[in-house]
Amino acid sequence: MTPYGESAIRTEGLRKTYKTSRGDVQAVRGVDLRVGSGEFFGLLGPNGAGKSTTIGRCSR
């Protein structure tokens, strides 16, 4: 539980692996994220860090 109540977004140990012709590529490894209802956040990182993959996987 967050200071603002229930979690609006929550993930634990999130992983995403893409299969490529050169082998498996781990785009996201073990991400824990909790955002409370009424909170907002920014997800920052360099290109290719897995930001879009993380948000896409959290919203399912």
C-alpha cells in the first residue's frame, strides 16, 4: 500500500525477453514498480533502456 492508498500500477520482477536471430535479448530484467492512486511519475532512461516495454507490460 502506498501513502495515497491502493496501487494504480504495480509490478514485481517484471521481465521481457525478445527472441532475435542473434539469440535472446533481455529488454527488461526484474523491474519492481509501484505507483499509488493519485500519484504520477516519470520513467527516464537512455534509448533502448526498456521504458516503452515496461509501460506496455504494466498496462496489461
